[in-house]
Amino acid sequence: EEHALKPNHAEGTNFPLVFGLTFLQFIIIALGMEILMSAFLPDIQWFQGIAFGAFLSIFFVATTFGISFLFLKKSFKIWLIDAFYYIVSFVLMGWILAAWN
């Protein structure tokens, strides 16, 4: 109800395309994170990767969502759910990329 989705919202959705493009965009995010890590933190450790992912997601992604949600008149609860999803995603990406170095 918070997102105002209708019961038939998924009808006609090309799920392979949606999930494929979602995966592609996460690959682009991970590439950007790797470029930033290589440029500014060349000897990064796994725990620093976690902090780096948290920093990016909290200070850039969650706040961007917050601005959009204010104008869309979405609830704070929905913002928390969406922001937490990306915080977890970015923390995991930071951890994996740093451990990979």
C-alpha cells in the first residue's frame, strides 16, 4: 500500500529484461566503486571496504533517495526500507571488492 502498487502491477512485465538490466546496473556500480577504491585506497583491507560501501551508500545513495521521497511524498518507513537495501548492497560490494584486492 505504501508504494501504491496495484495487484496487477506485474502483468506484462518482461522480468528477464528487468532483472538483466538491474544486474548490469549493479555491475556498473561495482566498477565505479572499484575505480574509486583503486584511486584513493590502493591498499584497502576488507573491513575498510565495508566502511567505504557504508559511507557511499549512506552519504550519497540514501540521501538521494530521501530527497526524491520527499517530493514523491513517500513515507519515512518506505525510505528506511529502500535505503537499507542499498546500504546492505553497497557494504557487501565494498567488502567483496576490498577482499578481492
